[in-house]
Amino acid sequence: MIEDRDRLRIHVADFDDIDDLFEPFELTDESPTVDVADAPMAPPVSAVRPVSCPSCGTANHPDERNCVECGARVSKGPMPVAPQPMVRTTAGTRALIVMASVIVIVALLALLWNVIAGDDTPTANPDDGSSASTSTSTTAVISSQATLITPSRVNANSQLEDFPAANLIDADPSTEWQDRGLAGQGATLTFFFDETVAIESIEFFNLSDPTRFKRNYRIEGIRVAFDDGNFTSAILDDRSGSQVVPVTTVGTNRVVIDITSTYPGEPVGDQLPFDELALADVQFVGRIVAPAAN
């Protein structure tokens, strides 16, 4: 091992001078001169800073809107917006619009007609005793041939002895019919005619005396039926005097009036109410269709 060191040892004395060691690398003080005018100009380098993708970190050119690596958006500039498409309606939609318009126009015309026709309908005035009623049948127009028609008789399924149903057709409003303390529940009046008649209206007369009118039960709802199959339902006002109910018949010999509801009797001062339903008179207006058989 000592021998190896001896072989590798370098004797400084082998070199004549230390400068000889660096002679091949001697540097001169003179540097070459370069004419700047003759040197080619390097192209200007633009200071373009890449934009890092916020998703994957890939460097992207600033003009890129999306990352070239992962496709994530890197540009903060506004995205191009496509123009709004023109609204186009199909043939079915146009048909629906036309149908809806027609329906609205028809409804407005019907409403206008009802308003115009309603102005010609007489209204009730409690002070002059004019009539008012609501009916499910077609309102009858009283013809010029219509006259007062008196039934030959009348039956009631309930009556007091002193206030029989016959008082309803005696044309005397001072007399009256009263049921037998049933408050009008299930009360029925049946009027008979010798001739076949076409009734156009029925007039109901409540009690004229205000005290007795209040203390007795009064008719509210009625259903009127005829032999020819027609019928009428109506609601009477809770007031004294008379009220007319228009009806429609072709020809009948009998009129059945079912009382469907009543107004309850009321106390007047220290006088208690009655339990009886009271009605003063019933009159029929129409025309004779066929005379009575002999």
C-alpha cells in the first residue's frame, strides 16, 4: 500500500516552474472588440406571462379560455353569448290561441246580453207590493189572452177548523188558511180546475196585518207541479203583501204546491209567536185550453 502511494506521488520538482503548469490556459488582457452596428439585432421578446390552470396547474397561453390539458376554464373574460332564438309557435298553439280568443269574446257578448236583458226585468219594490221570485223554470210571459182563473176547489193536508184551505180561493185577503200547528212542515196544497188551463203565473198573498204576519210562520220555499209534467221551484220574500211567481204550463187540471221551507214565527212585544203557518190567498193567471166536459 506504501508502494502505491509512492507511485502516485507527484514531485513538484519535476516542473521547472509553477507557471509552466498554467501556460496553456494563459489569458490575455486584450478582448476582441465587436462593432454594435454590424451585429444582428435580436428579435424583441414580448413579455407574455402564461396563465396557470386553477384545476390542474398547467401553463396556458393568456388567449386560451380553457385549459389545453384538462379543459377547465382559465380565462376570466366573458364567454360569447349566442343570440336569442326567435320564438316560433306551432300550428297547434296558434289554434289554441284562436279558440281561447273566441271563447272570451262569446263570454263577453253573453255577459253584455244578460246585462241588457236584465235591465228590462221588473224588480221588486216592497212599498208598492210588486212581485219578486226565483224559479227553476223558464220565466213565462203573460199573454194578452191571460185572465184570472179561479180553481173550483182546494185541499190541504193540514188545516185548522177556523182557518180552512177554502179561504185561499175566496178572493178575500182578510181571510186565511192555517196549518194545524205543524209550522208548515210537509204542508201541501192541491188546487183543482174544471177546465184544462195553461197557468202563466201564481200570486201568493201573505197576511196584511203586520203583527199577525210576524207571529205566524210564513212560506219561504215552494215547489209547484202540474199535470203536464212541468214544475217550478221558487223562494218567496219574507214580507207582507203579494208576490208573483211566473210558471210555464201547456195544459193542466191540477196544481200541487209543496211547501219546502218556512220563515219562523217571531215574538212581537210581549206576544209569543204562533206555531201555525198562515197564508191569506192564492190567485192564478192563465187561459183556458179546453172547456170542462159536460
